[in-house]
Amino acid sequence: MATRHQARTAVVGLLYAYDLGNENIAKFSDEILEEGKIRNKQRAFSHTLFEGTIENLDSLDAEIKAHLKEWDYNGIGKVEKAIMRLGAFEILIAKTDKAIIINECVELAKTLADEKAAPFINGVLDALGKPVVEKEVIEVKATEEKE
């Protein structure tokens, strides 16, 4: 029986293929998931993650871009984007526990992406989970302390 980690790994592969221009990958997702022995509940979980990420792709990309600091979004590798998109979907839309998702995405990055990807993805996803209001409160407190 497949684990959620294995299901997420397969979803990253599907998102990667989609980003490469294979927009029909959804038609083959069951075959791909079957190859990975992802069945029953984990298959349904995988479909939810993949379809939810694709349906919300524009807003997820906008959120990721807003937290990139000095990085050019177009210069980020496709595997890294797939991992961040999945993480952003789970944190922002599925409302899965942020710490669990960041850990999962860091582990995915360690096995699927460049060695520098894990800390980068960790930082971006950590910033995603923090509301903008929190940052404003910190800035106001810092200003008050100086006075």
C-alpha cells in the first residue's frame, strides 16, 4: 500500500509533466499512479492534490512569486516549481498542517531536485504560511520601540 509521501511524489511528477506542456497528463494519471502502485485512498488523495493544484495554478503561482524576494520565478527549475506548487496548494487551500507540508516538500526536494532546492523551498513555503498582517504588526512594533 502506498504512503502519502509516495502519492505526493507521483503528483510532483504529474505537475512536472504538466509544466513541460503535457496538458493532457491528467488523462494518463491513473496509469501513472498504477505504475507507482498508488491505489484506493492514496489514488483519490493524489487526484485531489493534482487537480486542486492545476485548478488554482494562477493564484498559487502569484502567491509563490510574492514570496520569492530576489529570485526570478522563470529561472526556477520545473521540479522545484512543481514541489512548491504542491506545497502551496496544501498549505493555502487544502489547509494541511504547514509543518507537515514543509517537511514533506523538503524531503521531496532532497530526492527529486538540486541540492540547493531544499532550503530554498523551505524558505518560500514557510513565508507562504505567514499572514501579511503579522508582518505589518512586527513593523509597527519595531517603529514604536525606536520612539
